[in-house]
Amino acid sequence: MNRLNYYWRVVATGLCFATFSIGGLIFSFLVIPVVSLISKDATEKRRRTRHLIHLTLRFFTRMMSVLGVIEFDIREAGQVLRNHHGKVVIANHPSLIDVVVLISLMPHADCIVKNELWDNPYIGQVLRASQYINNSGDVEQLISACKQSLDEGYSLIIFPEGTRTTPGEALVLQRGASNIALRCKAPLVPVLINCEPATLTKNEKWYSVPPTKVKFSLRVDDVIDTVNFEVEKPSVAIRARHLTAQIQNYYITSLKRYG
């Protein structure tokens, strides 16, 4: 029975990846043109596109659950995240599907996207239509784009590691998320992701399915007030370094509880 379940999860995982890829093409060449036609301006097009992405990824997450690929424990976290607006939402990054799950839970989500993904044949056009933030510009342009998005009520998803966690290596955070939160004076929301057993990690192929079903859980922790964080220190750079160290300690300590 366990062997049969494993083979089924390999097939179901392949089906999910195929659905995601085909869905990206349908979204690019059918949905986006329709949204463009019925939207009166770029702002409305962006809002509608982002909401449709949220609904599509919510469907995709449920599909993975129904097919038995992943068991999700995200309902409680989703209820909290749904009510967050204008905040910087940070999370550790153990799996390829982390951002998929987060956007599926957040109707008002924005995120910073690697420049190379904008030319991806499956999702590039979707990213451009959604007007997610491209990280190819200079720092001031990036901060300005983040500030505008947060002021409009979107919550900004950032993975402080910058890339997916490499299993077995120590967790190291970059200061970008802290700098953005401090300079934009936006509250910071730590989210803890646990994915057990590990799957879809960095450099891992989609068909490297673990022997048992993956359990994926989210926990949303208390909001960090960045406006009053170490206000006695005049330098944003110093405050960002201390805030990053605090966040890193939080993740290291929290993840040890799962070990």
C-alpha cells in the first residue's frame, strides 16, 4: 500500500506541475487579454490580475491537497494573513511552493520578483500584468515601489534568505527585508513555514518525491513595530542589521522545535 501511495504521489505531482505550466499559458494568452479589455486603466487591470492570481493559486493549493500530494495546515494562518494590509510579510523559504501558498492565502499580496522570471515563457506575462515589483532596478527605485505598494494597502511578501533554503546548511538572512520595512515604516509580520519531509528544495527535481506525504504548515507570529524599533540609533543600516539578527534568531530558534 505504501508503495502504491508513493507511485500515486509521483504521478499526482507531475499532474500538478503540468497544470501549473498549462495554467500559466492560459492565463497569459487568454485571461490577461480579457482583463485588459474590461479594465478601464492600469490600476484596475493590476488589481483584477492580482485577485485572479490569488484565486488561481488557492485552487492550485486545494488541488495538491485533494490529490494527496501535500497535507496542508494553513487555515488558521490564512485567517490572520487575510486581514493584514500594508505590512511586510517575511517567511523562511524551504520549498518551491512557499510563495504559491502565501499568495493563495492573501488577496492583497504583492511580492518582489527576480528579474530573470520576467522573461519566463510560462509566467513572465502574468508577472508583468500583475505589476509585481521587479528587483532589477536600483535600491531607491525598489524602496519607492515598495512604499507605493504598501501605501495602497498591499502586503509585501519577502523571503529574507533571498533564495530557497539549502538542506543541512545554516540559515542566513539578508538585510533587504529589514531595510524595506524600516525605510517604508511598515509593520513586519514573521511567518514560519515548516515542510516535513523536505520537498522541492533548492536544486531538487520535481520527481524527487519523498517516501511519505509532505506536511506543510504555516504559523503567523506577532507583528514587529519597525517605526519604534531602536529609534535611539540614528542609522537605518545599524537598525536593519539588528532587526535582521533578531529575525534570524527567531527563525533558528523556532525551526529547532521541529527538529
